Amino acid sequence: MTDIPNISFDEGEALLDWLALTDALAAGHDLPKAEIGDTFLYRGKDTLLSRAAWIDGLGIAVKSATIFPDNPSHEVPMVNGGVSLFDDETGTLAALVDFHLVTKWKTAGDSLLAARRLARPDSENILIVGAGTQGRALHAAYSAAFPNAHFTVWNRTAKNAEVMAAELPGLAVATDLEQAVRKADIVTSATMSTEPLIMGDWLQPGQHVDLIGAYRPDMREVDDSALLRARVFVDSFDTTVGHIGEINIPLEAGTISRDHLIADYYDLPRFTRQSDDDITLFKNGGGAHLDLMTARHILERCQAR
């Protein structure tokens, strides 16, 4: 029996690049639409998120994640889990891929695919809201597509932003979020906020806003005004509408209609800006189909090596 590949974080990191991954994600959406099954279990602010996806021609992935916000105070990572990749033809286990590797590259790659299509190509000032692990991944991803950009980070706890800036040469620290948002060409936000941090009144013509952090029904990173002023896109209608507060709260309140969401990745040709003055907004909801596309891409890169 052939040994099942067990792909570690370091092994995968050495083989991947951001632009190739976004191309793989785009190609994955040319295949038949994924069958997706999501299960969310909550205990207070702790979450168990189990996501499964099956794409005909690509295979099956099952990803289970535990998100315990208090873990860092115990020196334990906030997010833990595992990813299993199964063969499309036989259903046999094809690979075990490091959870944090898949999560890092899937999440930031998801946002980067949208930015490559929606942000102005000449964007020079990129603001990262949130100085956590994902903020660092976003810096790496956006650097690949916008190599001449200047980066700034804002974090609710300023010390964490300063630590991140010390790790990444050239990264500036913002102390005033409103001022930083107004100056940015791209705003990418990855926080755990349940109250809007970014206000629509702050947005400027031509900006692209990338929202990652909200994954629960009670979470939001922008206010209603931001959604109303922007042309809004999502990665998947199936995993954002009805699941995530960023989209679901204003929909249920009647603030926006379903038609306000222009397209998801299964209609990529519509991911365009109509003018340089457009404000575009993308909601990154994740989804097991993106984990599947990413894990399969990682396995193929390992096999090609």
C-alpha cells in the first residue's frame, strides 16, 4: 500500500506562490459547482466549524477547525484543526495536509483573487486591519500582486501592531483608523469584531475593501453605509448569505437586497470594476470548496516536485 502523503507546513510553504494559487482557485471555479456541507457548533465564544466539499473531477476535502479566542492567554493557538483530502474516483484518503498551511493560503489567496480583479492595478497604499496571524499572511499575499505597494497596519491593541511592524521591514503602524482608511487604496481587514470598525463615510472613490474576519452570524467589520456605497462581491453565495453577519444582518434588516450582491466566484467574469472611481467590497467567507481547491493545489505542487 502506498504511503499517504502527510504534507507539513514547512514543506508546503517552500513550494507555493500566491499568484499560482489564485490561478488555481480561478480554475477550480470552472469545474462543476461544489457540493458543500457546513456544520457550526458554538459554546459561548468558542466555535467548532466542520466544512466538507466535493467537486466532481477534483475530489473531496473535510476540514474541521476549532476557534477558541481565549487560547492565546494560555499560550495555545486560537485556531486548530485538520484537513483530509480524498480521491475523487475511489474515495480513498489521498493526503493529510497541515491545517494551518491550508488555512493560511486559502484565506489570503481567496482575498487576493478578488483584489487582482477588483482593486485598481496601480494601488500603492494598502492598509491591514488586524495584526494577527492572518494579517501577516495578507501582507505576504498582497505583496506578491502589488510589489510596489506601501503597507500600514492598524490594530485595536497598538502593541501588537508594533510587534508585526518590527517583523516586517517597511510596514508602518497607524494609530488613527479613520485617517488610515481614508488614505488607503486597499483596505484588508481580518479581525474578530462583532461591531463595525470601518465606516462607510470614511471610504474614498476608487478604493477596494476586503473583509475577512467575520465568520459568525454576530460578526461585522463594516457598517451599513459601507455596503450601500460599494459594489459588493462575495466568494460564495452558499457560504456567506444566511451564515455570516456581515451580509446576513443587513439583508434581514432590509438595508440591502439580495440583488446588491453582484457575483460570487462562479461568475468570475463579473468581478470587474466599472470605473476608477468605483468602491468595491469583497466578503471573504471561506468555504470548504476553497479548502479543497487549495489542498489539491498543494498536493499537486508536492507531486510535481
